[in-house]
Amino acid sequence: MSELEMPIVITAVAHAEAEGFIASTLFAQGWSVVFRAIDWQSLDHFVEANPTVAKTALLIYASDLPGISLKELHRVSEKFRQTIGFATNRTNNAEFADLTQVPDNAGDLVSLVRGFVRAPLLRTSAQLPRPTRRARVIAVGSAGSHTGATLIAMNLAMELSNTDKSTLLIEANFRAPSISALLSMRNIANDGSWKNVAPHLALYEVTQDQVMDIDELMSKAGNEFDYVIVDIGSISGLSNRLTDRRWTSTMTTWCCDLGDELMIIARPDYLGVLRLNQVIELLAQTSIRAGISFVLNLKSAGKRGEAEQTRFLNATTAVKPLRVRTISKDSRAVMAAEDERATLIETNERSNLRKSIAELAGEI
């Protein structure tokens, strides 16, 4: 399987209802379910006849499959790219006592399978990684380009820290990292750990060398901070990014599966609305566990702004977001912050833009 291909799936589950749920859920995500075995013999025959397909496929099996055994599974599993096993309500197989029940909702199932796609060394046992942590993790993503998502992420983190909440701001916009430059911070990516940049505020930049340890990083951060804000950059093509194996997609996938909230920033012009509608269409077809919220940034003044807000609300209500907010355009405040390489509260705490982001921080 190349890094850009959607997973090929083969199911081997006897329980009709459980198998139907698995196959239909993954098919709805755009994944190819190429074979649905009803017993071990049919699976074995398919693998023998189609070795090339099996080599690129994810096998999802259940311990209720007639004829299955650990010996047979070990023999055949080497012919697949990856395997993941479940128990079902009909399972009564002592050899597979450690398997997890099939998840009861699409979000958990998709999240789990995506985890196996990202971590090819994981086999057999299925575990749903639902960590208990102190921090609330919020990913800030951009529905297009030049939406101001990085500025919002950076200042949202500062506002949260200003309320004496320990906050970690993570630069994970691999395509265009800019937080360090905007704050005139050097060597953030080389420190190996987060760096304190203000009272109650720390900064961390994820690089290719560090991305393999992202689970360990987020576990540690989740226990040490009250809030973790992650700038993940553009989320166009989200469904493909959630299943490819490139290192640049790792943080986005982690946030969608294990984060608390995905905050999507959009702008109100023609291209901004077009990109937002594309993202919303993808979200309607993609299962993620994080809650979704929207922010319309750069809203115009007067009646034009009212029309922009109406279009925005009409577009976003379809995916039942946690919250929807609008932030008016404030070029003067942005330019002042960029000139001073500082956050809004440091340059003009009375600006309308700063007040809007402070209100947003108060909501979360």
C-alpha cells in the first residue's frame, strides 16, 4: 500500500450484523472492501488466489469465524499488510479471549482502524485509545489559505494562559510553520521539549524526526497542561489525510481521533466560502471523534458582514458544530502584532480582535 492509497479491506466476520456494520462504515469512508469471507476456508481460498491483493490489504477478522484458530491466523496474517481482530457477541473462542468487542459506533470503529493503518506493527488485539488526561486538546485548522488560523491559534493560547491556565501551543503546520517566526522564537524545533515563552504558556514545534513519538508527547502534555492548542494548518482533503501514512498527516489524524475539538477557521470571500463548503462536504462523509466548531474570521462591517454571517451559519449548521463564532476584520491590530512580533494582548489589548479571541477563549 503506498502512502497515498486508501486502505483495501477484507472482512472475515461471521456475525452478519457486526460484519455489515464494519463493511458499510468503512465503505462510507471511501475505503475499498474487496472481499467478505463467511468462513476460514473461503478466506484461505481468496488469499491463495489473490496474493497481491492480500499483501496490500487490512484483514479485519472476528473470533466467531468458523474454522479460525490462532495457528491458522498466524499462518495467514503474514500474507496481509496488517490484521485487526475483534470479538462479537457470538464469540465463544477461548483462544481469542483478549480481543475487544466490535465498537458500537462508527466514530470509534473508524478511529481504531485509522490507528492500525498508521501503526503497522500493531496486530491482533484491538484497543480503543481513549486517554484520561487533564488537558483539553483543541486543534485549529484552516478551511483554505490565508484564513488567519495561525493567528487565532497563537492568540487563543495566549488568552487561555492569561487566565492562569497552563497552556501548550503546538506548531504542527508542517507545510508552512510560522508561529516561531511571528513570535521571533528560535530553535524551538531543536529543543526536544516545549519551551516556556510566557507565564503559563509553552511552545512546541513538531518535526519529522519527532512525529513518531507524538503519542508519548501528547500523553505527557495532556497530564501537565490545562489546555493544548495545536495549529494543524490547512485541512483540505481531510478524509485522505486521515488514512494516508505520511508523517505530515500524523498530527491531524491524532487530533481528529483523540483531540477534544477541531476548530475550523474560514474567511468570508468567494474562495473562502468555496473552501469551507468543500470541507463541510468532507466532514459529512468522514467520522472523527473530536467535536467540531467553526470560526468565520475577517468578517466585513455593516450589511455585507451580516450577509456573510448568514451564509456562514447556513453552511455550518449541517454538521451540528459545538459552537459557531464570527470575528470581524481588524487589519490594524494584526499589523501591529506582526510589526512587534507579539500577540494581540501585548500590542493592543483593547482592540476588537483581541476582545473577540478572548471571548472565544472564555467559551472553551
